[in-house]
Amino acid sequence: MTDLDKSITVGVLFSFVILLTLFEMYFSYVHNKKHYQKRDTLTNVYLMASAFVINLLTKAGTFMLLQYCYVHYRLFQISNSLIYWIVLILAQDFLYWFLHYTGHYVRFFWAMHVTHHSSEHFNLTTGFRSTVFEPLYRVFFYLPLALMGFNAFDILFAYLVTQIYGNIVHTQSIGKLHPIIEYLFVTPSHHRVHHASNVRYLDKNMGMVLILWDRIFGTFQAEVPEEEIKYGLTTQPKDSGPVNIIFHEFIALYADVKKHLHLKIN
């Protein structure tokens, strides 16, 4: 697959997600599902645009760092094309799980990731509600891929394809799928759990494509019919303005650190 083929593939897949989103909006409106709310949807688009700008600013640096490590420090090279792509997708998906896990369990990274979880609605545009500052540090989680012998073009392509898959599971329009699919892959049901603020569901189902990582490492939770999902954060920010929606957890983190230091000094 040439670089042009990869670009076309990503463009087609992203266009498919846009069309799917418009269809879901229409379906929600016609059937009065109330899955979409105007201000919330505009906030999702705003956060996606903010992340897109930072992605553009960091893209060259990300590519050069990955490619430099690939050229100078790769430990081996997989010659078989099929095995190459299978290993790349599996390794990239696992490293995303680790990145995502870090975003939930390390508060500094949670301060950046929290924007993605701050919506009290759940629909396909929630997938656009980006972790705005993730492009600044994401590359360091994917450096092992370059060391494993995967070039920067292929790493970024694999990332974009799996991200598009991750977008389409942000939906309430699809129930549980076949048990085999539910066991192996991240499904809308699994991801509804991930976005829930119910105590039972907190910090579960971190996977992007495969749910197996969560099953292996103990972060899996199935959606249960007896507990209705409440979307959003356990404590919603009072101010959902364009600045506070990005920085509110940094402000809370700073306040907690300042309070802790004050108590320690006294």
C-alpha cells in the first residue's frame, strides 16, 4: 500500500464517519431519542478543532521522532507484509490501551483526558470530543513501535484507522452484538460503560479496537441491564465555556497541590 493509498483510505473512512454521524443525528431527531443537544455537539466540534490545530503543530515533530528511532534504533524488521501489519495493529492497540489507562489513573494526564468524558450526552460526535493536548505526549507511548521496526508512515496510518474505529463505537443506537464480537472487540456497549459516571463503571474498558486488553488486565466491565448509564463526570464543571472545559481539571489539580503544600508547611 502506497502513502497515497493510505491517505485515500483514511479520507474515505473519515467521510464514512461523518455520513454515519449525520444519519444518527437524523435518526435521533425523527425518533425523539434526544441523544444530541446543540451546545454539546458544538462543544464536541470545538474540542476536535482545538486538537486538530495541536496535531498540525506537532505532526512534523512526531513524524521525525518516530522515523529517527526507526532508522537508527530499530531492533528488528518484519519482512512478511501480512505479519507486519497484524503485529503493528496489535501492538499499536495495546499501547493505546496503556496510554488510555495512564490517562485515567495518573491525574496529570487525566487533567488532559477529562475533556473527552465531560459530556453528559453520548453519540457519534462524542468521539470527536478530543483530548486536546494528547498530541503533545502521545508519540512517546508509540515510540516502542519504531523500535520494533515499524516506520513512521505506517504507525501514523495504523493510529488513524484504529481511531476511526474508536469513533464509531460512540453510539447508543446499537445494542449488544454477537457474544463472540463482544468478547473480542470494543463495541458500543463496552464504550457506553467507559463513558459512564456510575461507580460500577468508572475507569473501565480502555481499549480502542480489542477489549481483550481490558479482560487481561482487569479493567473490563460489561454493560448490565439493571443499571442505567449516567454519562459525564462524577462532578461536572459548573462552567462549560470554551476555556474552562479544557482547563478546569488543571485548575482543580493546582488547587489541590497548593492546599497540600500549605498543610504540609503548617
